[in-house]
Amino acid sequence: MSYSGLLENKISIFRPTVTYLKGRPTKTYVAGDTDVPCNIQYITGKALTPAVHGYEDVEGWRIFFEYDADIQKDDKLTDERGRVFIVQSAPIDVTGRKHHIECLVDVQE
């Protein structure tokens, strides 16, 4: 089975931009790629292992993407179920083989 077969979710990406008016910053999001394949997971404390090449030692939401996905820290992501995530970490090459990347994300209510 190829890795792309494990990417069962689809997200849309919104990239933040900041403008300043009279010294006050305003953050807005600009729509980017849509239908980006990914795998969204919540890792509980029971599944944590010592970190080897990713965020295995961090409990919480994470999203896995194909290596060439254009994801950045602070991007806003929406999935097919309407959930909204904010990327909390820069994407990392999980295995070091340019196979796939992983990001920690926070769910917005």
C-alpha cells in the first residue's frame, strides 16, 4: 500500500497575512490550496512513545501530509467535516526520507 492510500482526509489551506493600520496589526486569511490529502489524528497519552523522528512524545492533534504539501506554521486548515485547525509547528520530515511531513495543530472551537 502506498502512503497516499493512508491520506483519508481532505483539507483546505488558508494562509495568514498581517496588515497594519495606525500601528495596529490585523490578521486575515487568504484562501490557498483545496482538497489537500492528509491524515488527521489525535494521539492520546497512552499512545505516546519517546520521540525518534517526529512528535511522538506530544499528546494532541497532528496532521500528516505528503512531503511536497505547502503547509506553514500559523496556517488555518479546514477539513471536510468543517473542523478548523491552526498549525502550531513548522512541518517536519517525519522519517528523514522526504516521504511525508507532520505538523502539530490546535483545533479551533
